[in-house]
Amino acid sequence: MSHASDRSWRSNATLARLRSGLATLGPGEQRVVRAVLTEPGAVVELSTAELAAASGTSPATVVRACQRLGFRGFQHLRLELARAAPDSDRVSATPLDSAFAATTEALTATRATVDETGFAQVVDLIVRARRILLVGNGFSSPPIQDAALRFTTVGRSAEAPLDILGQQFSARLLTGEDLCLAVSYSGANTHTLRACRAARERGATIVSVTSYTSTPLTRLSDHVLLTGAGAHENEADSFAARVSQSTILYALQRAVLEHPEHGGTDTGAHDVVADALTDALPDC
């Protein structure tokens, strides 16, 4: 099978669905899904038996993998892939084009993954929480810093300690009236998990924004918002996932602002921003 069409398939919401469910599958089923993710264009032309041979599994494993991810079987998956097949391959792209394409593809895939009912439940929790602690480390740290600032501007008591010990100290101050919102691409960051365990021990509700469905973080969480694994799941810097994380957090803040129970607390955010600007001309 050829790798030529890989880039042009990355925006496919069906592939995002496969990536997000990958961690929930057994080893044989994962081999089937990885074969599909590697060369979706070629898989569209394969039979069940041929995909089984290509993935080193059996036809029964192929069908079972598809069904566990919500398809009726392999033929259903083939149909969904064929419907979204790109008209032509992008042979080359500049770094600028690639960056914007990755961002667009990540957001498209994540929008197809987000559970709107679960999203609304999380908004309710944020509105009613006494206090909100955001935790995240490494590449997931910038999104939580931005989110804490945004939640504060709409009158929610939110903090996002940068220090890994500071996160655990703050988690130990939470109560059953509070919310711990964790952001993690892998769902397996040791420091993030420690803060979440501490928060859970204090009775706080745990919400996670993450890319995989079956991880130590999702098992700790009361509510999970999935961003999808993204097109570049093996890269150390999961830029596309971070864009999706930031967008979900921004959507949460906007939803809180429009929530009927939101008190409309005036934090003077507009005045603060205005006061930070100056009309003074630079010295010549």
C-alpha cells in the first residue's frame, strides 16, 4: 500500500473517530485500526480478508474492531471513508500551508468528536462550582493559563498554578463544591494525575479535556471532553491537539457567559484592558 495520500486524508472526521477510540481496543483490533489510519485510500479498495492479511489479524478481528468503534462492520467503515475521500493528493506544501492545514484539520475533527450533551453538563458544573482549579503540564500548560484568565473575566474563581507542586497543593484545598479541570493530550501525565487524585480525594468533581478515551486520566474523571488524537499522534509537540484544547476551553467560557444561571458578575474586564492601553506618543 502507498503512503502518498496520507496528508490529504487527515481532515477526515471518520479517521478522527478511529484515532480517538484506538486506546479502547485490544492489540489485534488496534493493528486493524492502525492499518486503516496509515493508508485509508488503499483500505477503501480492500476486502475484509485483505485488510485482515494486511494487519496480521483475522476477518473476525477486522469486523469486531469496526463494530467496537461504532460502525456496523468493515463495509460500513469503507463506505464512510469512500464518501470523504479527497479528490486529489497534496504532493507538497510549505510549512505555512502545513501549519494552517493542521489547525483546520484538528478543529474539524474535534468538532465531530465533541459530545454536546457532555459539553452542556460541564458548563453547568463550571457555573455552579465554588472554585475551579485547572491543571495541565508540558504542552498542555498554555491552554489552561489562557482558560483561567478567561474564566476569571466572566466572574468565576479560577486558578491554574504553573508549578507542579503548586497544582497538588491547590488540589488539596478543594471540596465537594469545587471543580478540577484537567487538560492532557496523552491522559497519562504523572504530575497532572497526581493533582487530579488529590482533588478526587477531597471530593471535587474531575473534568478532563483529552485526546484518548481510555487512559489513567479518563478513569479518574467524572466527565470527559474528547479532542481526538489528531493527525500527528506520534509527534512530541501535539500542536494540533493543543489548538483543539484551547478551542474547547474557549467554547466553555463563552457558554458560561451565556448560561441562564450565570450571575453576570462584572469584573471590569473591559476597563482593565482599556487602562492597559496608552495613547502616549513615543519620544522622538
